[in-house]
Amino acid sequence: MDVAKAYERTVDEILARNVDMVIHSGDVFDTIRPATHVVIHFIKQSARITGERIPYFGIAGNHETPRLRATTASLEYANFAGAYFACGFEPESEFVEAGEAGVGLSLVPHGAVLDRELVVMPRSDADINILVTHGTVPGLTIKGHELGEVDLPGHVLSGGFDYIALGHYHFFHEHKKNAFYAGATERFGFGEVDSKPGFAILEFDGSGGEPGIEHVEIEARAMVDLPKIKATDMSPNDLTDAIRNASEKADIEDAITRLKVSDAPVGVAGGVDRAVLRDIKRRCLDFSLEISEAGSADSPDGDDNVDASFGSLEEEFKSFVAARKESGDLQKDFADDFLTRGVEYLRQAGEAGR
């Protein structure tokens, strides 16, 4: 079950709801230059929405905003499907007939939020005014910061809009009665293992009051965090048996699975039976084995793919391999083995350098 399927299932649910408009608050893609097959899938699914004469608007998030103003954003391919995404460095305003209402959309992409003097006002000619933006609202604490993450100016969020559609935070979350994060349509790390992927449905009754909001959950990839193994005084065979037993006691079929091992004697990780690991990987959609040796700090609970014994270099390596696997540059089996061996080598090098 891949991320593209999440977008397809979301469109299925949207079309079943007979909505009047679709709004995306950023991060359709997780990179500025997504793989061709990802872009094609996005165009096809977007065309399913616009083909039903449903207006579809959105903005670029921090992951897909070009670093240079002269660079074209991949989201602009949405134009081929009759959708429109604001991808630049200035806010944009659109007036759209949706249902029986005239809707004013103030589209503030990630690139525009970088302007701290930003001023956005509702449209006077609209029955309903919606602000669409991307970033971190005041008072929201997100564990672990992302590259390019931006705090939203408080004055922008208090501009008299009927609703504020927020993007960036992957959980369905109420900031104010008329301002919500819709959340992500898929889980993207073990920090989100307890999230409920989906999207939000808004209903305006024409009275000018707060809109009704419903969070619609959709099917997502299963994520399993196996109980941590404390490997003090274990031999390679002991650790192999413990890993095998942990995997057999949980339903990990087609799931993204993680197992953390702490306090392993130096060198034991390299002796774990690779055949056992390959067998576990065949059962899972993806398997991450994180082993910290005795004397090293365990990665904080809930953080995805972080190990204090070697810090950010290991995190960057994992992100690099994941991106190449997603784009198809690396085959899954090779990428998984490359990741396991690479992380092990990095940790050994970190220990040797102390």
C-alpha cells in the first residue's frame, strides 16, 4: 500500500460526498522534484475531481516550494487537470462559485508566509471567505522540526475569515473554532503512529456562524512499533532469537514495522542472522531495526528514525534512502539492505570516533 493509494482513496471519499469545492492546504508532494510517476498519478486523480465540475484549489507547502523564485513548482502541473495551486511567494485571491455561494479564497502558500509583513484581507464581494495557508500556528508544539518549517504570524490568522484551512501538521487539530488542521491522508513516520489519517468536510449554513466540521478517516498503512528489546549481555544468537520472537508475536503482515534494541554489547548487531531479518522484511511493507549499543543514548520515544548515538547524519542517510526508494531509483530489497547495513556502519563509526 503506497502513498499514491492514499490520494486515490481520498478522492474516492470526496466524490462520494458530493462536495461543492476541494481545498488542499499544502504538501501534496514531499519534495520539490517528485518522480514522474508520482506527478502523473496526481494529475489523474486531480482530473477525477475537476471532471465532476468541482472547483479544486490549493497551495504549496514547505516540502514542495522551490528554493529559488525562478524555479517552476511541480504543483503547477495541476493546471493540466483544471485545478489551481498557488505556488509562489505572494498571496493570491480567487473568487469561486461553489454551490449557491460566492467563495473568496485567500491562498497564502509557504513562500508567501516568509514575508513577515504579510497582510491578507477577506474579499468584500464573497458570501464566505476562506484563508488557506501552511505553517505552525502560535501555541502549537510539534515534536521535531522540519526543513523550511515556518511559524504563521498571529495577525494573519485573526483577519476576519469565516474559516482558516491550515496545512503542515499531520494530525486533525483544532486551533480555533474556525481554524483547523485537516491532517494528512497517510502516516509518514512513527511519530504519527497514533494519528488518524483523513480529511475535513466543512458545511456552511448561510447564517454567518461557525461552520460545521467533520473529520473523515480513510484507510491508511498499518504501522507497528514492536516492544523494545533490552539486549544487555545478549550474544548475536540471543538477539536474533529475541528479534524473531518479537516479530512473531505481532501482526506485521504488510505493515510498516519498527523494532528498537537498546544496550546491545559492542559488535553484537553485526552478528544478527541476516536470513531472519530478510524473512521479517518479506512479511512487512517496510521493516526498520534500530540498534543502540551499550553506553549510547536511546532515541527519544516517538521520534522517527533518530538515534542520539550518531545524530543527524544517520537521520539524513535514512531520508536519502527513503526518497530514492520512493522515486524508484533503488529497488525495495536493495534499498532495505542498503539502509540496514549503512546505519550499522554509521553507528560503528560513531562508536569508534568517541
